Amino acid sequence: MAKKKFEEAVAQLEAIVEDLESGDLPLDKAMKRFEEGVKLSKICSDTLDEAETRVRVLTGETEEGLQDAPFAEADQRGTE
């Protein structure tokens, strides 16, 4: 299965929730829609986990919290 964009997966998941909440689907179709929803939910969760990891890497956050970054290079450039 090609990787879905997060926004597409969320939109499809919302449509599935609406279908299921309507109560108009026969049980077998409701179960199929539910299975699709579970898969889309996993895609969304995985995508958010990846984004969180990237943000932590970019901000220098670790398990212990944010790490101080040295500003020596910036200080030297400002004094030249």
C-alpha cells in the first residue's frame, strides 16, 4: 500500500466515523469500515510519532528535556 498523506488519512478516517455513527450500515459493511478505520488510525498515529521524533531531533530535546546548545560560534561572529 502506498504511503498516504496524513491529511488524506484523517479525512478518510473522519468519513468512516460519520458512516459508523450514522448507524445505517449493515453489520458486515460496518465491520469492513471499522477495519479500514483501524488501519487509517495506525497510519495517522505512526505519522504523528515520526513528526514528534523529528521535532525532538530538531529542537535537541532528549528524554531528560531540552539540551543547552553552545553559542560560542554565534558569539564570535557577533564580535567580529
